[in-house]
Amino acid sequence: MNNLNWSDIHTVFLDMDGTLLDLHFDNYFWREHVPQHYAKYKHLSLEIAKEQFYAECKAVEGTLNWYCVDFWTEKLGLDIALLKEEVAHLIAEHPFVIEFLQAVKKTQRPIILVTNAHQKSIDLKMRKTMFGEYLDQVISSHDLGFPKETPEFWHKLQTIYPFELAHTLLIDDSLSVLNAAREYGFQHLLVVRNPDTKQPPRNLDDFDVLESFAQIIPNK
Ligand SMILES: [Mg+2]
């Protein structure tokens, strides 16, 4: 990486979890914190609780419910928003995110958050970090009715926030989202190498890879 030519880029679309923010929070939350509380609540062993919860996750993977705080609150009988607050100290931006956003802002390119996260998660994350200050708009797939993995999401987004496919940069950590964006016709796509800094970096072949936001700080 990478041959990002900023003179071709007029608009910047950014994913939140795993892209601007370290996915460690979400991974820890869903893989450890939620199963622990679910086990306690249902009087199950942690192992059984994890098994049951992961099966529930599998059933809604790639749908809006997967990302929906209200869905999980009802499904599990746990106050998901409250549980998130308990581990909110783990919410953190990736290195050089703020420097990157400040530099893009200076060039006057619109910066749009494009996320599958539920509004309650977005609010919590913006309270705990600084990136929200630099955004021109926040688009949640929950408002559009389709997740970013589907072509419908991008069609719908085009109607509420018209953008030029040839001049819009999308940075995301999800390969299924990036594949949907490529099929829709995006010309400038970057995949985040290491969404969760506590996990080993991924091997990626299909898209230009972003190792660090320090690599793509624009100067004009
Ligand atoms: Mg993501």
C-alpha cells in the first residue's frame, strides 16, 4: 500500500468500529462481557452461555439485528447499553485517527461516518472519544433499513447523501462491506489491516490495505 491519490478524492466515508475505533472493545464486550452476564442471569456455565449466545449471533449475522442494542436487550434479557458503560474505558481510537481527521478537515473534504452501529452505540462511542468532532454527517444503516453488506444500503445512501463513486474514498474493516461497495462501483476502497489491536494482523489480498492512518494523511 498504497497509491491513494488524494486529488481523485472529494469525499471520505469512514466506518466506525474496527476502522476509526479499535475493535478490541466490541470483541471483548460480545465475546466475554455479555456471555459472562448471560451465564449469571440464566444460571449457566460460561461455556454453555457462550455456546447459546454464539448460536443466537450466527442466526442474525449480516442483518441489522446483529448490530441492534434493542434487539439484544430483548433477546438476552440483559441491559446491553448499561453493560457497555461498564467496559467503556476500552473504547479507543486507532493510532493517528485524530491527526488524519484533522488533516482531511483542513482540506475541506466532507467526512461522513457510515456505520452499521446502532445510534445508542454511536452516542456512547462519541462521548468516550474525539472523532465525532470532525464528522460532517453520521449515517447509520439502522436509519436506512439495510446493512452496509447489501446493495440496497448503497442505493439508499445515494438518495439521501448523493456521492460520486469515482471520487469517494471508503475505509472499512469488513470484507463483506467492501465487497458490496466494490460491486456497487466504488473506485477507492481501503481495508484496515488490524481492526482489533489485541489480535494478530490479518492477511488480506482483495483490497488495498491500510496499515495505519499515518500512511494516508493528506497535505492538500
Ligand atoms: Mg467495522
